[in-house]
Amino acid sequence: MTSFSPAPQRPIGVFDSGMGGLSVLGELRRALPHQDFVYLADTAHVPYGSRTEAEVRTLTTACTDWLRQQGCAGAVIACNTASAFSLDFLRARYGHTFPIVGLVPALKPAVAATQSGTVAVLATPVTLRGALLEEVIQQFAVPAGVRVLRLSHPDLVPLVEVGEADSPRMRAALREALAPAAAAEADQLVLGCTHFPFLASSIRAEFGNTFALLDSGAAVARRTVQVLGSVVSDVSGEVRYFATGNPAEVASVMAALLGHTVKVEHAELNQLIQESVAR
């Protein structure tokens, strides 16, 4: 793909179904400290992980169209579920005029690192049944003879969304979700949802060093630099935060996850969703 260097005044768009993409945004800001970003949290429709493929594609298209309308140079789909079912569609829709960077579960490094021959992927149900994960398993795990466990729990994403990434309820959900991986002696745990890096301390508290934790954030940041270039400036980049749900509620949870307060503005997607459905 041809590298595209945005003008300094053009931000890069980042979106997720909710707060999880903040983990990717952190990696992006480290890789591109002078770049401006627009972050969109589609909290009115979170979680995506229990929706149908058609619903995920409709919402993802609306979010991406909204970011383009804000003047973004391209978009990072900081949601594993959205990437699993919409990445190829969006790239075909926009072509090179609006570059799209998506997520692939970090299974390749997990397969390379495992000593036990068993790795686990913790993700949403939609991601786990998607073709993208299956392609990665067939490409890397199967030839290496590595067993891949697919794990999910319905409470994980909703608990992060209400600021309970390290609560007793989260710890209980993680014990339930990850017990099969520990029993199978998996030594690598792929965090296949951008919400899940925020669970690292809770996972460590429950399972110690049983698993090495891997996510795609740093790899996505490197790919974004390759695709969208970098801004050369002496000024630190800024982020504007938007949510389709209640901005005050979102700002409170974001502050807990980020460790500092942020201003969150409202984004309206209803018209774009209707247009996406009508296509």
C-alpha cells in the first residue's frame, strides 16, 4: 500500500464500540506523539460482540463515515469485532482515498513464543467465530501444531464500560473465563478485544504469571505509521473525544481508565446508520 502523509491539521480517526480502543489510542500516541487524533466511542451501541455480522458492518460503516466527515486523514478500527467483519468491506468502499487500519489478533507471536504448545484467545463471541481469526489460526497455529483455545465471557466488555476493570465482579468473571486455559496449561493469552488490555492487572491478580499477555496495540501503531505517515512538529498532538452515548458518563469512565480527565463531546450517528442500512 502506498504511504500517505497527512497534513498536520488533519487528524487520524480512531473508533471502537466503546472504551476499549483507548488502549490502542495510547499506543498510537506513543508512536505518533505530534499527531492529532479524533476518538469516537460508539457507546450507544456497545457491545458489538453479541451483534450480528450485518449489525456490526452497519455500525462500523456509520462510525467510519462520521470520522471522514470530521476531516480525518484515515481511520484506525480499534475494535477486534469490527475488524473481523468489516475491514475488507471498508477498504473496498474507500480504496486509497481514505486509508483504513484494522486489528488482527496477536496469534502469530503467541504461536512463536509458546512452550506448552497451547495458547488461548480471549475475545468476543463474534470475533471468535469470524473468518479473520480462523485465517490466522490456519496460517500460523495449524502448521506449528499449536492448540488454540477460544474463550469468551459476556460480562467482560460491559464491566470495562462501567469502570469495573479491576472490581470483584471482574475478577470473578475472569476466573470463570480463563480457568479452562489454566487447566489446559496454556502459556500465552491473546487479548483479542481492545477492552482487555485494561484487565491485565486483574488477570495477574488471579493467575499470576500463568500466561504471557499479548495484544495488537503496538503492531497497529506501527502499521498506522507505515500507512498514514507521521507528522514532524515540535508541538504535541491533541485528542478530541466523542461518544454516541452520554458524554458525562463516558468521560467519568475514560478518566478512570486513562488516569486523567478528558472532555467528551456528543456524536450523532442516527442519520449515518440509516444511510448505511439503506445501501
